[in-house]
Amino acid sequence: HLKHNLWRRESTILFVGYQAQGTLGRRIVDGASQVRIFGEDITVRAQVEMIEGFSGHADRDGLVNWIAAMKQKPAKILLVHGEPESIQSFSETLSRRFGLDTHIALINETITLGIPVAHKRIVEERLRDPRKATTTYVLDTIQSDFIAALETYKMDVNRAGTKEELEKILEDLPRRLEQTTGLLVENNPIPRPE
């Protein structure tokens, strides 16, 4: 998703945790004005933010101990990573042990911080039928990636400086769309009926 959002001034790229030397994340955090992603040069226009002090490797007990050590508990905890059954169980643990309000984020969900969110029912439905969850995830991924590709194509059209450049882009656009669609379906196989 970086490729499709780094160039947008209205986007914020939020890094949570350490970015190792030599990684794309580190170059962005260090202030690179342009990076190369999937063979394409992308100008960094998004606001880049970093939350320090998080480990990407905390386990369940480590997270529970971290929350237990907080003098002032948060009003809400957003759970954004984990297998559906594990994250649901973790949510219940936090509610039971600390009386905390939690929210399990959905794939591609946008959360505006400071505003209450509630999609628990949808998560519970997906937990009942894992194939629904998998299929929905695949379709969400295809949709998100296709929209991002369209944004890139629109950007190319808007950047065309001459009539000839625009004609070349428009001539090539059907091929690019067909190629993108094929790659998205190939790289994100839909689960087959059992």
C-alpha cells in the first residue's frame, strides 16, 4: 500500500516500531524524498510519522503485562493484527481482565482516531465461517490494489505534459488495465468450493 499512498499529500504513513538499516521503511523515516517500489520511482509526499517504543514481536503475555503496567489505561484498544480466533480471544481477555473497550479492525478498515468505531458483529460473522473471512480478505485485497492501480493511472494521465504523451498513455491504458486485472487475480486466488 505504500506505493499507492506515499505520493499523496493527504496520506499519513505511520511506522510503528523500529525500522532496520537498509530497509525501505528506514529510508522513508530518514526523510528520503523518493524511493523505488516494485521497480517504480515514487515521490514521498505523504506525512511520515513514527511511534517509538513498540516492539513488533510482543506475544500475548507481553502485551497483557504491558497494559497491566500502564498507570492510566486507554479508553479503547484497537487490535489490528492476528488470526481471527486469536484476536477475538485477546479482545475478550482485555475486556475481562482490565474492563477495556476493544475494537478488532477489519481488513482495509479506515479508523479515524478519536471517533468511536463498532464493527464487532461483522468480525463475529466472519469467525463463524473461515471461508467467508478468507474470500472477503482476498476480494478486499483485489479491490484495494485495483483502486490503487487506477489512482496511479489517473496520476499518469494528469502528469502528461504534451498531447503526444497523453496519446501514448491512453493508447497503453487498456493493456495496463488488462495486465493489472490478470496479475491481481493470479496473485490473489479465490478459495474454491469444498
